[in-house]
Amino acid sequence: MRRITLALLGGACISSMVCTKVEAQSVTLYGILDTGIEYVNHANGSGASVVREPINTGTVPSRWGLTGKESLGGAWKAIFTLENGFDVGTGLLKQGGRLFGRQAFVGLDGPYGTLTFGRQYSMVVPQFSQFSSVGPNIYGFASLDPWITNARSDNTIAYRKDIGNLSAGLTYSLGRDNSPAGGFNTPGEGTCAGSLPGNASACREWSAMLSYVGDPWGAGIAYDSQNGGPGSAVNLFNGVTPLLFTSGSNRDDRFLADAYFKFGDLRVSAFWEHRHVEPQTPSGAGVTSDQMALEALYQLTPALSIEGLVQRIVNSQQDTRANMEMANVTYFLSKRTALYANLAFLQNSRKAAYAISLGGATPGNGMSQLGAMVGIRHSF
């Protein structure tokens, strides 16, 4: 990250009639560019293959942002973050064409915690990122649930407090997805602006997390609950048509439990996500899925690492299951630049059509997939 310090020690004149004194403010410009070439077989219902530069991610999504703070005296600070997501291959904005689609918030940080307002992550995302080394890799935990690394909400109030190795946080959204036309907040959910007169529950979302991150071990839990509303849908990402989710009484709940343990240069992580959906169906029957994963990261040298993942998802109500395995090798050319290679395999059950790639490549029911990608990542 590159730090830019703005020190305005004199008078800052807003107009010829109004002048004010401005204290020093610290602003950081940062970013990541990550792209490469991907091959996926059985990339559509007819079983055709594709070679492409994927639009979503490589090892991490591309972005740039500004984050800053200003001392307010004592231990208090004003803080802000503006973060843009974009596609390196085309230069197009992500998150439905938003200028700051990844994050946009302002708030206060002090001895009692951090309180922020704006477009922010569900608490499931910082919880997951603390424990996952694979993270938002194009072949990772999010292949079977793309929401898990894209969980953001508009119009959100967030509170977080860290005490040593312990962290706790809460979010509450008054309307989780006020997307522009044709856009969306998180994959497979449509739009859900909320804040409707006479319908206070529509499109609301809340999340919470509690974690301990230490050495050599850590453990945590997180929970996210979304209400349905006009324009909303619910997708299980298994090839089944998204379910109606247009009532404020509809619920989509996720519970995540995770842990890691370090053995020298080896780190092993475990994850369990339990999801329960109460969609708008004639029978009122809910849908439940359970996703389990193991990750391992081994640092061979300071510049070379290898990591792997095995996972399984089961959705009994819709009779869909899948297994997936992946491996990644990363070599750092410098502190900021790395080369990497990904290889992954996915096995769908007879009625399932989970996709291996976050770049989008849905197979036919029961088709297995192979995905491979080589790429470059640079941070600033």
C-alpha cells in the first residue's frame, strides 16, 4: 500500500466568506491487479470447453481503493474507505457497474470499537478471510457458494470490536441491494432495495461474528440472515432454477464455523457452512445445504508456497451433491508481484450442476469439470 499524507496547516477557504483550519489527514491509495488465462472443460450444457481470460478473479479479485483516517483527539479517529472493483481484461466496472461497488463507508473508530455506515461486507466475509488461505481463488470454497466471498450489503450499519486476539462484529442493513439497472449485489439474488413504507422487514439483512485468531490456532463462528423482498431471488448454485424470494417473510440464513492450526510452515483449516432457505413456495418447504471443506497451505520457501482444498456440498431436498479438489502454486517474483498456477476438479451428482469456476461455466446435470489457470498478480 502506498501512503499519501495530506497536511493542510494553513487556512482552507471554502469561499471568500468562509474559511476553516484543516488538520493533517492520512490517506492510503491501494490496489491489486490479478488476471491470467483459464481453461474449463464441460463449460456448458452441451459439454463444450472454453479458453478465456476470466472476468471475476484469479487468486483474488482486482480492485483499487482509498482509505483514510483523521485524528479527532484522544483515541478517536474519523475513518473512511472507498473501494472499486474492476475487470482487468476489459476495464469494466464490477458489482453491476458501481463506481465503488466493493466498499463505500464512513465512520468513527475509538476505544469502544468501530462504527461505520455505508456499503459494507457481511461479517461472514472478514470471518472467512481470517481462516481461509485459498480465500476468493477462482477455484475455492466459493465455487460451490459464490455468495461467501461476495457478501456485501447496501445501507448498512456495522460495529466491530477487537480485544487482543478476540474479534466480534455486527451488521444491520436497512435495504441490502439497491443495485443499478441490470446489476446485483451478490450472485444469484436479483435486487432488493428495501426501506418500503409499511413493509419494514423487506430486504433487511443482519450478520454477526465472533472469532479468536492466535498462534498456533484459531476458531470462529459467523451468521448471516437475509429477508426477501421485491426483485429478490434465491439461488442454491446447483443448476436448479432460482426460487421466488419476494416476500419479507422469506429467509436465507447461513451459519459458518471455521478453525485453523499451524504446524511449523504448514497451516490446516476446516470449514462448515450450514444454509437454510425459506423461499416462497406453495408448500412452504425449506431447502437446506451443508458444505464442508479442508484447506492446507505449506510455505516451501519465503518465495514459494503450495496450497490445496477438498470440499463437499450436500443438498438433500433438491437431491444435489458435489465434490471438489484444487491445488495452487504461487511464486513471488518480488514483494508485490507473484506468478501462480491453479488446477481443480469437480464431480457433480446425477441431478447437480455446480460450477467449478467463479468466472462462470455451468455444466449440464451430472457433468464433471476440470479447471486450470495460470496468471499474474500485482499489488500496490
